[in-house]
Amino acid sequence: MAKDYDVVILGGGTGGYVAAIRASQLGLKTAVVERDKLGGTCLHKGCIPSKALLRSAEVYAQSKNAADYGIDVGGIKLNFTQVQSRKNAIVDQLYKGVQHLMKKGKIDVFHGTGRILGPSIFSPMPGTISVEMDDGSENEMLVPTNVIIATGSRPRILDGIPVDGRSILTSDDALLLEDLPKSIIIVGGGVIGIEWASMLADFDVEVTVLEYGNRILPTEDEDISSEINKLLKKRNVHIVTGAKMDVSTLVSSEEGVSIALESGEVFKADKMLVSVGRSANIENIGIENTEIEIENACIKVNRNYQTRESHIYAIGDVIGGMQLAHVASHEGIRAIEHIAGIKQDSLQYENIARCVYSNPEVASVGLTEQQARERDFKTKVGKFPFKAVGKALVHGDTEGFVKIVADEETNDVLGVHIIGPHATDLISEAALGIFLNATPWEIGAAIHPHPSLSEVIGEAALAVEGKALHF
């Protein structure tokens, strides 16, 4: 028997389950179809487990330097089994929390594979969802007024590099490692690759990063990219840019992996991690039964996240764009509110903060200096180092800086870029400033508590006009 809903959401990841909660708040009868576990990639294979490992790596690295703080600690030893157990416990706790939220919102959850059907006896329009249930029971037929596709993404695979989950890994595979390798080649110097490079270096793994482009973190401001490159090399991470691999030279076995560049230089390691972006999950969900358009291997949507089938929406990684959990959540909220007839402004993607949880952390919002100049802004820039901030010295973590890019004509802040301790926490002040069209003077005039790391933002804002007080 078919079941009617106001909204059926394909995919219970961060974007999908947040959209479901918002739909429930608005009184919409809602169902979520999830073929794996609620929480999706972010909770089980991405944000949360990787950050749990990064935190353990950070504590381990700090412990080795405890003597710098006047604390004598002997026999420091890494227990990677316990590291993984802690990670799993955090994921399990949050997973139970998401399940509770579904029950609290009276949201029906179907565990299985959902596919969109074309016009049928259930509906004259495409959009009925056939759910192949995990438990082997008869397919469920869900008949929604609206559909939201939130099927997420998966690690992208490079042609000629056969991922086997043992010697050649994706980030999904790396999260399941039972033992750390002695050495690893990371293919790709983007956000995920750099986070893994930083983490594994802190775990005493010999790391080589092969980046095809001319710099790592290529979407960040060039000053930030240069600084993280310098600081990772200082920690013995071998970074090779302009690395054009000759995949025909790849050799993989239980003994390890080797590959040569077109230049002839050969790299060898125990394992290889392929980290070259993500691919949208658009296969086997019934898109061929609709008029939905695909563009650049992602679902094409309008400003309200509607596809060409106006009652079918799509959000999150499956539509490309920033492919961040917090972005997917807010796209889901926007889609639901549009369904409910609530007027809203479009998301301003340039005002959304981006974070890299490396050591040191990187965070940014708005335009890079290069992007601002390409758009013909006359720019002025303020920079301030963490080494001039008392709280950073107290913490023993003084590397990095804050860089603020402003419009010389309007004085508006165009972009804020941070590399240093707790950058991913500090960036929210900058994001709020940009959201409110703040000027550097307004940010600098706000009284930041002393001693605090946040002082670095106030000083960088003052530095835009050459008025920094402590440097």
C-alpha cells in the first residue's frame, strides 16, 4: 500500500536529516530514505571521524612537547587501537542523537535504496519513491508532494589508480585503518589531502603529498597556501607540486606502493591515499525517469534548489558547489522553506566560512586577495601574526596570521583568511562581520577580551589602516 507524504527526502546525511527536521517543525509529513546510516558521510566517513583522529594526533604531538611547558612526561606511546575506539564512540553517540531527533520529529525513516519512478498509477508526475528495503521485505511505495534529493557524494577515483582498500586507499578506507603505515603517498593537496597529511605527520608517519597543481590548498588565498606549505615542510611533510604522475608506472602489492612522475622521479611508500575530490551520487536513484538536468556530473538546480521538475529539489554534495556539511544543511533548510511558501533570500556562498582542520588550522570567508583583484576591486590588506598575541604565546602555538582584505573605495571587508590556532573557531566572527557588511574599523573598534586569541582579528582589522597596536 502506498504511503502519502508532503516531503520525501532521498538521503539521510547532514543535509537530508536537517531538512527533515525543519520540515517537521513546519508541520510537513516527512519521510527520509537512507540506504546506510543516518548522518551520512559527514558523521560516519568524513567530518566527525576525521576530526576525532585529528584531535588525537594533536594531543599526541603536544604530549611529545610537554617538557616545553615544564611537564616531564616519560614513555609517551601511541595506542592507535584506542584512538580508533574513541573515534567510534564519538560517532556512535552522535548517531544515536540523530536517531532520537528523527523520533522526536515524528519523521518516518525507511532503511533501503530509494529510486524515483516516472509517471505511474501512483502519480501522474514523476516522483513516487520505490524503496527497496534492506530487510528484504516488499518494496515500500512513497507518494510525496515534493522530493528532496540529498544523496551526497563519494571519493573520486583517478583513472589508472585501482583503489583496493588495502594498499591504495580512499579517505573512507583510511578511517578504518587498524594500524598506521610507516609511510604514505597522498595524491592530492586539497582540503582532505592536507588534513590527512597533517594528521599522519603528527602520528609519526612519513608523508609525501603529490599535488598536480602549482600549490596546495589551491582554493585558499595564496599567502595562506604558502604558509601551510612552509609549516608542513617544517614538520617533515614532503610536498611536491606540479606532480604529473605516470600511472603506467604504478606498482601496488602487500609490500607497498610505488609510482613515478612524468619527470622520472619515483616515490615509494607503504600505502597510497587518493584524495582528489568527490563525485556526486546521482546513479541508480531514478533520475532517468525524470526531466532533471545533469550539469558537470551534478544535478542542476535553481536558486530555490528546484530541479527542472519543480516539485523535485536537490541539495548538498549532489549539486556540486562548496560540498560542505554546513552548506548542505542550510540548502536543505532553504529548500524546505520554499516548499512551505516561506520567502527567503538566496544563500550567499561567498559569505560561508570554509575550514581546514590541519595543524595549524586554516579558515576563510569571502574573497581571496587574488579574487578581489580579478573582480576589479581596489584592495587594501591588513595582516597580524599570532606570535604577537599573548594568548597564543601562553598556549605555545604562535605560528600563522590573520589576513583581512578590504575594498579601498567602500571600506567593506571582502575576505578574511586565518592560519593558526583555533582558526576554525575564530572564523565565525569574521563571517558575521562580512554578513553585516562590516568595515575593518568596526571590527577593530569592537573590544576583544585580553588575553584571547580573538585579539588577532581585531588587530588585523586595525592593520588594514596601518593602526595595529601590538606589532
